[in-house]
Amino acid sequence: GQYGDQLQFGGRHCVDTFVEAVTALACLSWMPGGVTFAGLHFCVRHEECHTAAAESAGRC
């Protein structure tokens, strides 16, 4: 988050910040249900996403 502005607008730390953001999304994609960021969904096991969504919908 420290160089988020450079990621958005370009700058000296743009590449490093992009790599860190992609690495974080890759790690979070292993969580049950995956992760949704900027309207895109990332997951490793898509069938678990449906199960997690159904379970969370039942709690509300």
C-alpha cells in the first residue's frame, strides 16, 4: 500500500508494487471461497467458492 499511487500512475516502484499485489492475490486465492478484487474473482478450487457463498448466504 505504500506505493499504491505509483502502481496506479506509474513510477519508480510500480513494478515492485504490482508484483506484491499479484502475490497477495495468489495467496488469497487459496482461501476457501477465494478472493474478489476489482470485480475479478480468483480461486484455486471453484467448487469451494460456491459452497462458501451458499454457507455465508445462509447466515444472513
